[in-house]
Amino acid sequence: MGRKSIYSPEFKSKVALEALKEQKTLSELAKEFSISPEKIKQWKSEFVRNSSKVFQSESNTDEQKLQIGRASCRERVLIRV
């Protein structure tokens, strides 16, 4: 059974970013944030693996807006006819 995480996404991101900077060792970060070095490695890996989603959401949002705009134009044309 897995345990529910008690750490917020913001905290996980902060720790992962600190790990990516590589200014401190994992042991130093673990002491600073009171978590295990293994957990930091896990969050860092997850952060890197999912980082491209930040840019995907922008293009998806733009595409969705474009589709909504097209649908709205079609509705106006149908209403006028």
C-alpha cells in the first residue's frame, strides 16, 4: 500500500529545483528539507520527466481557443441564415 504524500506540489518543485542547481549535495538538501536523499532523487527525476508539459499546455490552450472561436463563428453564420 502506498502512503498519501504530505508534501505540496510547490514544496516538491522547490526541492527538485534546488537539486537541479547542483550547488549542494543530496545529503545537504536532505538535511535542509528534512527528507531522504532518495526522495529528492525521485522528485528531481519526476520534475525533469514532466517538464515538457509546461509548454504543451500553452499550445493546447491556444488550440482550444482557436477551436472555440471557429465554432462561435459557425454559430453566428448559422443564426444569420
